[in-house]
Amino acid sequence: MRTQVAIIGAGPSGLLLGQLLYKAGIDNIIFERQSADYVLGRIRAGILEEVTVALLNEAGVGERVQRDGVVHHSIELVFAGARHPIDVHGLTAGKVVTAYGQTELTRDLMEARAAAGLTTIYEAGNVVPQGFDGEQPFVTWTIDGATHRMDCDFIAGCDGFHGVSRATVKDRVREFERVYPFGWLGVLSDTPPVSPHAIVYGNSERGFSLCSMRSLTRSRYYVQCPLDDKVEDWSDARFWDELRRRLDPALAEAIVTGPSIEKSIAPLRSFVAEPMRFGRMFLAGDAAHIVPPTGAKGLNLAATDVKYLSTALISYFKDSTNEGIDSYSGKCLSRIWKAERFSWWLTSLMHRFPDTAGFGQRMQDAELDYLVHSRAASTVLAENYVGLPL
């Protein structure tokens, strides 16, 4: 068996890469160790930069995003008991972000792939990329105890932080990591968002909070919590009460509560692996980098990786040029480190750390006050939030 590009991982980055290659007439097959239902069941981010929305349109899967996505023109910062809007749209010459759940985006890509008759091998066991340092890479996998092989021209590792692609080259990767000393307790509920056209970031003496959304009828809320907290210790009533305590009075009063349909605690980390190319294998998305969710950059960074990689592969097959392939890692990492910086900065600004007391707390207070009262500082926040240019 043979294909032009073997893609490992059927998350958004792998599916989007497959769709872009298909539109360019390039054969590809996707391998995924989980079932399709499992992939769709993962609850993830839902804020899309304009670059990501444009890429979905290019891939022919942007119809539902355009129809059902909710455009955000601003974000709001809550601290010292008051709320401060940041006019993202005005500060960035008209740029916006769009709220659209990653689950729905994944569904759109899956349905497009199925409609095109493209192959995705789900529940593929023991997937191993091989031969990528030479001219004849291939992927092996098992199903029902039988081993199979797929020859290809290139391998794209889009299989996430715990996937096999980066693990295969672990001794050749330089890893940079910061693990944060707290987690996010997240609740998904079928309730209208408290702020339907803005994301609300809260900084309080009790810790960080975030009011986000997936649609006009489904909300996603978070509160900072200790890493050793247990989900079962957080009843819905306790969560809603804690969230209200971390917001300004008017917003706390406006929250519509309801039973949680998903509740989980996620650790936060910053992580980058360098380089992102190994011969004829490339890393993309979470396989190469993780950002804390504070800046909503994870899915968007994965999409820009895919933009660079799809362009490089299309140029190789259509124009017989290696230029895009050779520059892929450097281009991605330049953008990744800027997003890592923004996510680290916003995380540091909005959370309570073990050493946030005394001088450290005064510095956080001063920076927040400066941020909302300086147009220049607000513009820096807005430009990074909507996404830096490619």
C-alpha cells in the first residue's frame, strides 16, 4: 500500500492537513489510535483567530463556522472588583476572533473527509513512523493482531503531546518546558454565556477565572484550583459559588447557572520541541508545542503549523521545490515562541502564584492598571490575542 503523505493523528491538525492536501490533489491517509467517537468526545478550546477561519474556508469546511460561530470584538479583564473592556476590534484595525467549539470543528472536518471518500484508519494500534531519514519513509500499524505497512513520501506527526511521532525522535529533540503550580477546573453547561460577545478574564485574591463559550446556548467556565484538587470534591453548587466570588458584582449577578455536562481539571504547561522536521517527517500541533490555555493559542498554533506544512508539501509535489520543506521548522518556531511568550505573560498576569504576595502582588496590580489605561499596552494585548501575522 502507498500514499503520498501519511498523517498520524486525526485531531483537528491532522484532519485539516488532510483536507488541504486533498483539495490540492495530494493523496493522504490518516492513522488514529483512538475511535472516531473518542476523538469527537474530547472537550477543547473554541476561540479561532481570523487566520484559522480563513484556513478552514480554504479547506472548504468553513460554512458552519461562518454561520454558527459567534464573533467577539472585545475581551474583558476583571480585577479589584471592576470590569475593564479591551476593544480588540478597534485596536487592531478591525480584527476579531470567533467562538466555535473544537468539537464542532472536528466534526466538520470528519464529515468533509468522509464525504470525499478519504481514508482514516481509526483504532490503529502500534503506529510507528519509520525510514523518514531516507528517501522511502513508511508507517506500520496493527489491527486485530495483524501488522500492516503504508509506504509514503512524507510523514506528518499530528498526534499530540503523548503521541508516537515525537517519541520516535526524542533523542534528537531539544525540549523546553515550564509546568505551572495550579490547574484549571472547567465546567461545560448548557446555559447562555454571561458575556455573549466577549471573553472575560478574572484576577482576584481567590485566583483566576474565565468566562468563555462554545455557542449562544453553551458556556465554558473555569476557575484556578490546586493541582491536587479532585473533580468529585467540586459540586456544581460549589463551582458556581466560587466563580461568582471571583468576578465583579454585576457579572456575578448575571450568570445563569445550570447542571454541568462536563467537568474536569486540566494542568497547565508551556512546552516547545525543537526542531520540527526530521528528514521526511514533520511535527505539527501539540506534538511539537503546548501553551497554557490562557491565551487561546493551542488550536490556532496548530492551524498555522498546518498552513506552513501544507504549503510546503503542495510546493514540493506541484513545483518540485524543497524551499518550503527546508524552512518549515524555522517558520513555525518563530511564530510558536511569540505565542508562547504571550500565553506565559497572560498566565503570569492573571493567576495567583504561590509567591504572589507583597512586592509580586503590587507588580501584578500595577501592570493590570497600566494595561487597561494605556492604549499602547492595550494594543499589544489585542494584537497578540487576535493573532500575529503569518
